[in-house]
Amino acid sequence: MRRIIGLVLMGLGGFLITTALLALIYIPGAVKKTPLDTDTYTRLTGNASALPSGGGSPVKALSHTVADGQKSDGDVVVFDTFTCLIKDPNGDSPDCVDDTDPDRRLVTATTDRFATDRRTGLSVNDEKYIGDAQPHEGLVNKFPFDVEKKTYPFWDGILDRAVDATFEGEEKVDGWDTYKFVIDVNDEPAEISNGIQGTYSDLKTMFVDPRTGSILKQTEQQERVLENGTTVLDLDFGFTDETVKGNIDTAKDNDSRLGLIGRLPLIAGLLGLLSLAAGFFLWNGARRADGDGDYADPGRRGPDGDAHAADDTRNLDVFGDDEATPSRSDVRGR
């Protein structure tokens, strides 16, 4: 029975060590990918003044991002994003309205289609993913897994190019550790509305989960000005408290799963070595107890079945037969 248990433990040890190697080499790359079932709603609130009224008003925004599973694959994920910014003077406006709204609450509504690398978050502009959609540059909607403390290129849809997202330190958001990145664009020439030229400024601050690259919190001050100096849009808004809380809860869940995967090689490796050692000890002990191997020769036992008698016989054979063997007293006498 001990031999069987020993073999089982050694087999288990081999399995655990194999699992540890897979967890170290293969699993992190397989897990650290943007999910293909992404379907998120991000809500923002703040204040804005915009033409034609020009007066300031509370505003709200909804950004709905969903992955196109049919176009995505193991390396690239394709997204469609719908963004709607409306005035919310009484705090009871719907998520979005169209341009026929009698209260003229619509500020902007846009759609965007883009593809990103599932590991790095960088834009992918192959036509098989985005078709005839506008090409993008840099990061678009998230940072890479295992974010570094450096400057990243980040897409700006008004300038139609990537701008610098500069690392500016670590900061806690609701008790959760984040990396702070800032985009600072000042008076850049741009098409600030359809067919309308002017200047564009944007100060965007993003608080990013270091492990997954998700943007947990964001604030933004944006200004669009006509060439004659008239302000078309002056916007100051950010993620709602509910959105931030939901993002942090998701980050905590992901951190727990990824942390377990990070510890799995050590745990499985140690358990594997312990199982191998215990299994070998039991198997080898059972083998010795059964008299296998070099510990005894079951084919040459003494008359009483004692293995040590067989050892004595071998010692006598060195000198020949029993009669020719000198006694201990004879040896001492000589």
C-alpha cells in the first residue's frame, strides 16, 4: 500500500510541477488580454458652456464601448464606441437625445470604430479589422497590462493623432493604488466641429490601474475656440462617483485573479516538490521493507530466511568452503 501511495504522490508531484511551469510561461500571456466580451458603460458629469446659447449648464455624458466578437481574434480586439454629451439642467435628462430634441439638450454625439492589440492596447489599423474606419494611433481606451512609469502615446479624436500621456506619479483613488497620467494640449489648430476650424485645448488626467491598464478615474477640461476668438465649447467634466466605484471594484476582482496566477507557479512548484519527496520516501521505504534492490538478496537467504544469513554466506564464500575458513581465534593467534 505504501508503494502505491508513493507512486500516486510522485505522479501528483509531476503534475503540480508541470502546472507551475505552465503558470510561469504560458498562462500569464493567455490571461493578460483584453476580453472579447467587453461591453462597458462609462458615465461622466460636469459643466459646459456651448454655442449657440453660450451659457453654462450642467452636462452629462455616456460612452458605450462594446467589442465586436466576430471581427476580433486571439491577438486583436475590435471596438465600437458611441459617445453622447448632453445638457442636464435639471438632473433628469436621459442618457442621450437626438438633434430633434425640443429642449436642444444635445451638445455632441459621435461614433468610433477602432482595433487594438489585446496585450499592449496599441492601435491596429489592418483593414480586416476596421474596414474603412479612420485609422488610429497609440493607445485608445486603455493602457497595457503591467503599466510602466513612462510616457505613452494616446489617441486624440479632435486632433486625429496621438498625443503624450505623461506619467506624473502614483496616487490613491478611494484607497486603491493608481498611476496618474496627464495629457496637456494647448491651443492646437484643429477642426473643432464639422468643417469648422479653430484651436483646441485639453487637459485630461487619467488614474490607471497598474496591473490591468484600465482607466479607473478621469477628469477633463476641454476648450474649443473659433479663429475669431469665440468659444464654441468650454467643458469641465469627469467620471461619476458610481463609475469610479464600479471600475475600482472590477480592478480589485481582476487583481485578485491575476495575483493568484502570479503566485501559482510558486505554490504549485513547492507542493510538487513536497509531493515528489514524500512519494519517493514512501515508495523507497516500501521497497526496502519488501527486500527489493541491493538491500537484500531474496534468492540467497539463510536457512531461517534471514537476509543477514545470506550476507554471512557471501562473506564465507570469499574464503572458499567452511572447512577452509580460519576461525577468529586462529586469526588472532597468528
